[in-house]
Amino acid sequence: MSVPTRKCPQCGRAFRPVPGSPWRPFCSERCRLIDLGGWLTARHAIPGESVVPDADPENPEETP
């Protein structure tokens, strides 16, 4: 049975994924690390509400 070709989400290169690959869904460790670096440096982010409160509920006079 032939494994279908996929595109790497980082570099766009076509590759055949190997079942159990530690780099999945990327084509290589390099692409996986580039993507991880994007998350760690906040180039990638999931939109949502800020987790930093606007004011301290116990001391409303103080602002962050």
C-alpha cells in the first residue's frame, strides 16, 4: 500500500510521512524546530483574550 504524499506545513516540500515519525506532521527535524521556535518567540499565537487583568481586584486604584 502506497502512502500518499503530503506537504510540509513549514517548508511546503512534498514528502511521504513515515508512520510513527517523531517529526510528524513536518518533513524533518529542522522544520519541526523552526516551527517550535515560532511558538517560543511568539511569531505564532492563538488569538484570544488577554490573561493579564486590567486592574488588581483587591486594590482598584493600582494599575498594572
